Amino acid sequence: MKDEDLPPLKEQAANLFGALKDILANSLKMNKVIASDDLIKKRLDVCVQCENYIAEKKRCKSCGCYLNKKVLLMGVECPLKKWKILEGKDNE
């Protein structure tokens, strides 16, 4: 994996801080920070099939996130909206 495969560091930092804001807002609203095991598995399944998944680093080319960590957290989204199909009871 080359650094040019990922968004610029400034964009990765903005994505990280945006995700932290969403996690905090979600945890205050729902009192839940960690996703269910079922939702984690479903999210990761979507990610590993995506053309933007960098398998050797477990990162996303679109947002630059480490997906093995991002899939664990409630209140975060796939930047390509690919997790929208998973919305439902597990995302609440």
C-alpha cells in the first residue's frame, strides 16, 4: 500500500474528528458506544467486499480509517453509504 492510495492526512484527520463527534453524539443519545457483534460482522463483511478496502492494512481508501476499529463503533458511517443497507434494529 502506498500513501497515495489514501486520502491526504488533513482529510484523514477531519474524518477522524468527524467520527469522534458522531460517536460522542450517539453515545449521549443512545447510551451505546460499541456495536453488537452481529452488526460488527455485517459491517466488516461489507467492507472486505468493497473495491476501496486495502486488505493488507485493513484500511479504507475512501476515508483512510482502520476498518477493524471503525466497524466496532456506533454512530459512525461508511463514507460511501454502504452500511445503509444494514440499518435497522442493530443500528439503534
